[in-house]
Amino acid sequence: MHSDKPPRFSELNKVRGLGKFAGCDGYVIASLFRDGRWVYKISISEDPRKPESYDNWVPEESLELAK
């Protein structure tokens, strides 16, 4: 499946989880267009090159850029 809309977040953007994903703060390490929306795999480490990440994919509407 393909989207004409590019993903809102790029790899290594620092993001903060919202709603039920609150506390899912970290860095985007991958993005995927699935089920009609963008979803992102988030690294939970301060170093985004390390392999620690959530097992789930967080939907775009549940993330915002962190400052």
C-alpha cells in the first residue's frame, strides 16, 4: 500500500507519545504506511543507534515532535 502523503516524522526525529502512548518518548527509527496511515517504530534509548525499541508501532496521530 502506498500513500501520496509523506510521513510527518523522519528517522531520528525526537518524538513524544500522546494519549495511550504517553511515555513512548524517543527517536523514530523506522516508518511504515500500514492500514491507511503512517506508523513509527520508536527507540527508547537516548542513543538512537542502539537497538532498544518498543515492540509495537505507534500511529502518527499519537505522536508529536519533542523539544
